[in-house]
Amino acid sequence: MDMSSVPKATSKEEAAMALEAHQCLVAALEHSKAGYLQITVEDGTRRSPLKIPARALRILADVLDAMAAEQEPPFTEPQACSLTTEEAAIQMEVARPFAGKKRSLETSDAPPRHAAQESSKQALDELVKLSQNAGMEL
């Protein structure tokens, strides 16, 4: 399916349909112990049973929930494309705690690692000066 042809904005009517579908789907998933659900698809002239894995339906439930709230559907990516915070920090050349914060990579204001170290050194130097001026010894 070409996702570029799918409208991004959810209309009020779509949001209402998505809410109803989400509630029905979640209820079916909660009551079923099977690894799939069978749905009957009607195209006007015939009815066809369709088996859908429960795991795929959970993803669909998340998409429907986002549509019901008139939000962008969640982006999914293969697990092989995921990074740990440590791997992300190495890729971005920043400290791991900084990489762990939720932010967009495109608009990241992450300073280079050497700039962060220089900033820390400057802050420490300033602290030493202030304590010396106050008559304290470090």
C-alpha cells in the first residue's frame, strides 16, 4: 500500500469510526486466548473469512487509538533498526544520558562531546574562581 496517498489528517467521522473499531478490537483481543482472530470481510457480493494474527491486531489497535484521538498514527520500525541509548549516544557522539532524552534527531541541539567537556571544564573553573573570591579553598 502506498502510504503517500493516505491523508494525514483524521476527520471527525474517521475518528468516530476508529474509536468504535478500537474498542471492539481491544475487547476481542482481551477475551481471546487464540494467536489470531478471524474476521469476516464483506465486499457487497461475497463474504470471506480472514485470519489475522493477534500481534498484528494489537498494532492496528494502536493505530486506531491514535486516529480516534485525531493524532498521527504511531510510527513503527523493525526491531533490527532500533538502537539502545548507548548505541545512539555513540552514533551522535554525545553522553548516554543526553541520548536517552526524548528528542527529534533532526532538530537535536546536542553539542559535540568535546564541546560538552569544554563547557564542564569552564563551569568548574568558574566555580573555583567564585570559591577563591569568597575565601574558600578547594
